[in-house]
Amino acid sequence: MLRNRLPEIEIPEDNPFKNDKLDRKTYADIFIKLIKMYYSTGCVIALNGEWGSGKTTFVKMVQQELKNIGAHPLYFNAWKNDYVSDPLIALLSGLKEVCPDSSKWDKFIANVGKISLATGKVMLNGAIRNISGVSADALLAGTDEIGKLLEKNINEFAEQKKTFQDFRKSLQDYIADNSSENNPVVFFIDELDRCSPKFAVLVLERIKHLFDIPNIVFVLSVNKKQLGYAVQGYYGSANIDADNYLRRFIDIEYTLPQPNINVFCHYLYDIYKFENVFMNKSRMQFPGLQNDADNFKKIAPILISSSKLDFRTADKIYAHTRLVLMEFDTNKHIYPNVFFLLCYLKIVNSDLYYKIFNRKYKLQELLDEIENLFPLELLEKTEEYDSPSVVMTPTIASLILMYNLDEDGVEQINLRDIDGDNQPSIKTKHIDSKTFYDIITWNYNQRSRIVPLSYILKKIEIQEKIQFDKYNE
């Protein structure tokens, strides 16, 4: 069956990183050492990474690794619990997993009811509204009434403070009794940055004010930048210093390093079974099609790494590309470089892609747009034999050549010699001009390999019949 997304990675209990395709075992070892280092004092660690960078999978692998060394990893998906009014009970239910049969759990639970009531109270009960603690009605009632209101709320505050202290003390006893330096309690909070601003801030406050105790480490698996937006949304102002605000809650920040994108691209190539297409026996009978696999493997990582795409977007490009490949007959050219470039643009830069599709550009305009799109290091010629320009220059030259053909394969302008004086009809800005036009000339000499760009675009848009029985064995 053809996949439409990456499968969930199986995490074996005895070897959690066995199926890790991003080589993150080293980072996991460092992260676990970091947890052990701060276990005795307790802390909040932000595991920071972009959306789609594989944080959740990393967390699940680390969880299993912690279990294997006797630790107590707990997991709370904040986004899936965003519908509840208060995350307190959900967080507490996770703590029960540490040791549900402990006698100290019962003592701890006895304080949970009190803390639930305390956090639900309106401490100033509507009468004290600002720093002075006095409402307009109370001012009119006279100083005696004001004094009674203040005394009542001071007593309530003292009672709540004792309730919080009792809660933390009983929780601390429960955690300390069931953990150690080598077997810490680690509470992973995942997807917090996807929650509503109110819920995200409430989770942070509950952790800070109720669970800030020794012997427990909280790990916030987040995109810190997006969490900052949630803070600004909660307070209704983009002027809030979100970084400074989050420092109140986060003790340590650990940014998940970017893995080798080439490794990930090869994994996508394998998991979507591109070999079934490019190395199909029927295709291998034609000499002109035998390099398609190599060309595809070279262009894909270059494009994806150039724009620092997250894993989900890269996966989406590969999934769509694989589906579209089913439209090509086994004996037809796929033009893998141009084909993947267009699939990439459709997902990453749809505005540019559809302007190409609808032929909104003049030829020079299109070349300018493409050259401006990519970093110079991908375009400029170097002495290195494996320079990205060795792949990008023929890709862009072929794109321009194919765009210059109408539906009937007729050239719109003469790219080789427009005025008979050997002056190029369009000019490159960053790409080596001689190499560019040498490729154009070579393609003209291999006229049978040139097709209008619309040939590929129609397939990418799935405007032709898909043959589902092809390339799927």
C-alpha cells in the first residue's frame, strides 16, 4: 500500500533508539545526564525545537531509556487536554504512576482536595480590586468595613499559603520516598506550545507554584518561540517580553540539535519505496532512464536543506512526489531534477509554483525569481566536484528550457542566439553563464529529451489518470 505519511516509529523496549533514523542517541545520553544533574534540586527544562523537528519521538525514546535505567518518566500531552478548565487534576493523575501503592500517596491525596478548593477561590472576592484592596462601594461603607474586609482576606491568604505548603510537603515526601539520583521522576509536558494561551500559561503557573519541589524534573517539549506567542496572546500584547517572562518558569533550555538532513532524506526515499519507481525492471531497459535514481537522491536533500524545512514539510513533499510518480509510464522520462524542484515549490512556495503553472512569467523574470530563491552557495560555481551548483545549474537550465516550450513543443524565443550575434537572450545573475548555456546547447542536441514543462506540471496537479498498480510491488 502506498503511504501518505511517515509511520510511527516503533520503539523497542530493550533498545529504544534501534529504529532512530536521525542518530539522536548521543543527544539523548547528554539530556539524561542533564536530568540527573539537576534531579536533587528539581528544575524545569525546556526541550526546544521547531514544530515538526521530531521532539515527540525523541521524548518517547528518552522515556523508554529512562524506564530501562529504573527512572520514573511521566507523560502529559497538554494539547490533548486543552479542553479542561484546569490542568491540575490531569497532572496529579500522572504522578500516581510513580508508585500508586505507596502509603504516602494517600496522605498526599488528602491535601489535593484542599488545594483544589484553594486554587478555585477568588482571593479578593470582588471587594478588593486593585493595589489598595478597596472597591468604590467599600470606600463608601467606611473604614470599619474596609478593615473587616482586609482582615478576612488576609486570613484567607494565610490559610491558602499553609494549604500550598502542606501540599508541596506531602508531594515532596511522596516523590522522595519513590525516587533517587539514578532513578529520578521526570515529568514530560508535550505540545504545550499548541495550546490556547490561557491553558498554556495555567500549566506553567501550576508547575511553578505547586510542583516546584526537589527530586522532580519537568521537561517542557516546546517550540519556545511559539510558546512566547501564547504568552503574548494571554496578556493581549505583543509588547510583552515573552523570553523574560518564560525565564521565571524555565530553569534550563536545551535546544534539540538539527540532524543530518541527508540521512533523513535517504530514510524518506526508502520508506516511500522510490526504488520501486526508479529501479523498476521495465525502466532499467532504457539507458536514458538509468540515472534517474541518482539524480533524484542528489537534488532532494539540496533543496530541503537549503530552506531548513522541518521534518513534517519534508515528509509532505516526499509523500506527494511519490504519489505523482505513479502518473509516469515506465518507459517515459521523469526528469527527476525538474520534477522534484516543482513538487518542492508546490509545497514550499505555492505562489511561485502557480505562477509558473499559469505561465505568468516572462523567461527572464522566471530565471530571476529562481536565482533569488536559493542561497548563493547553491548557485555559484566552485572547484569542488560535488558542489551543489553541479546539481542546481542543470536543474534550473532544464526548467528554463522546458518553460520556453509551448504545449506543442515550439520554442517561444531562441535561447541560443537571439540576434545572430551569439548574445544570450536571457542572462544569469549568480549561475555561471557559460555552464548554463552549455547545458542548454547539450539539451538541444538531445532534442528527444526535451518536453514542455506542462507535461510535468499536469502530472504534479494529478490531471492525468493514476495507475495504482504500478511501482507498488
